[in-house]
Amino acid sequence: MRKISLIPTLAHGAHPLADAAVQRRQLAEVPIPRFAAKLSEVGAGPLRAAPRIEVLQINVGRRCNQTCLHCHVDAGPDRTEVMADDVMDACLRFIEHAAIPTLDITGGAPEMHPAFATLVRRARALGCHVIDRCNLTITGLPNYAYLPAFLAEQQVEVIASLPHYALETTDAQRGAGVFAESLAALQRFNAVGYGQPAGPTLNLITNPLGGSLPAPQAQLEAEWRHELMVRYGISFTRLYTLTNMPISRFLAQLVAQGELTAYMQLLVEAFNPGTVAGLMCRNTLSVGWDGRLYDCDFNQMLAMALPQTIFEVTPEDLAERTIRVGSHCYACTAASGST
């Protein structure tokens, strides 16, 4: 594997914005309409969860082999948070009790958790559809070379991060050397059937470099499908777009460049009430590495926790609950909405 350049995590550098409370205060100071008020203005508030959880998304830790410029988790090789066995067991019990059809595993690089393969097998034995949020380059490390074949065998849906089909854009966001390793990883996934018509699902997810909104998803998907096939012989299932979330490292970047207010105003101006019904927080429950619960992964990174933990929560506690919102939620409702 080629050496990938790394930047320090906010936590490693003791950056003030490594603290979730400082992030929340920074966002609260931006002079934009409150998100809750915007929802009420269009008749969509308060935001409530659906009667049933469809997806349990668990963050198994913040350790990662990359440190990407935009990472909302502030993940990296120097992070030590990891989900304990009892938390993982509680997650699986909750899946079984609540008959949750999908387990979405994220990190960090979730595959770096020592029990990743065991978690996948146990979830599949419960009948779960399993999603792995993969950064691709992890499969180039010797200890993780087994992943493409293992994930295909278990029929795991892979959602892989790739900012662009061009080297410059990808490496600028994720580190020098990431693009070449990502292509090699995609070819490994294709070789075991991923992205093929009858094979397991390989979805790509892209986000723009800097403070702009992604182009329309259908347009980008057609463009990427053509370019990746023509240039590199790579196929995939779907391409999803993600608006950069103004928290953690991307927030630090916006603040350092004096662009936070302009970016937040861009998100507000692009607010689309048609995205509210499909927001992931409405049918997803997010579990932190320590067992705390959140409405979504972004709320998790801002430490906006629910009262219960995975150890005592019941499905009845969560049905049609009022979802905690903040100005960062504008990123999920801008333009066509984030996947």
C-alpha cells in the first residue's frame, strides 16, 4: 500500500473545536434563522421520528487509517475510542427485540474494530441487512485484505467514500495517495462481484471540496458511471451525494478561512422543505461507541444525546419522539438533501 499523508486530528492537537460544546456554541453564534423555527414556518415542525426504527447505525469507534479534511467524526490513527463488547451485545439484543431490519456500521474505519467480522456475522444471523461504511483504503492494509471477499460472502452492502473520480480533488480532501489506493480497492471489490448486475451492492458517496453544494445526484451518477468505467474499468451500483456538515474538522476549516457565516447562509437559502419527510433521523437510531443514543450520527458528534442508553432503551421510548435539531441540520435539508 502506498503511504497516505495524514493531518492531525483536532483532538490530537487540542484544538478548541475538538469539544462538542464549543462547536455547538460556534454554530449558535451564526446569525441565521433557528432550524426549528424554519420547520415551523413551512408546517414541518416539530420534527418527529417515525413510529418504527428501520436502521440502527452504530459508531464502533473513531480509529481510522485516514484523517480526511472534512471528517465530521474527527477520526484518525491517534483516536482510541472503541465500542466495548457489552455495548455491541446490547445493540444486537435491541435489533432482535425491536425487529430492526438494517444495521449500519460506521466509524472511523469500522473494520478496524477487533470484533467487526463477528458483528457482521451475528447481525446477518439475525436476518439483518448490513451496511459497511468503508473508506476503501483500509482494504489495502495487510490485516484487512480479507474484507472484499468476506463482505461479499456475507452480502454486506458497501457504502464507500470517494470525493471524485479525479486524483487532485480526492487527494486534496482525503490525503495524498488516497485516490490511487481507492481505485485499487474498488477494483478488488469489483473482482468479487461488487457493483455487478447480479452482485452485492457497492454504493459510492461523494461530497464537494469546500463550502459549496453538491451537483444534482442523478447528473453526477451518470457522469461518474461513465468516467470510472472508461478511465479505470470500475463499476458501481449507485452514487449518493452528501453536503458537507459544518461540524468538527470542516467547521474548523470554515472558521479558519472566515467562511462559516457565508456557508451557513448558503445552506439556509437552499433549504428545501421537500427533504424533511425523508430525513434519516426520522427512521434511524444512532448508537455511540459508549452506548449513548442519538437521533443521528451528526447529533452524536455534537454530543446531543437522548436520555436513554442502549442498555435500557425500549422501542416505545423512541417511537414518534421529538428529534433534537440545530443549525447544522440545514446541511441535510439543502437543495435535494443529503443521502
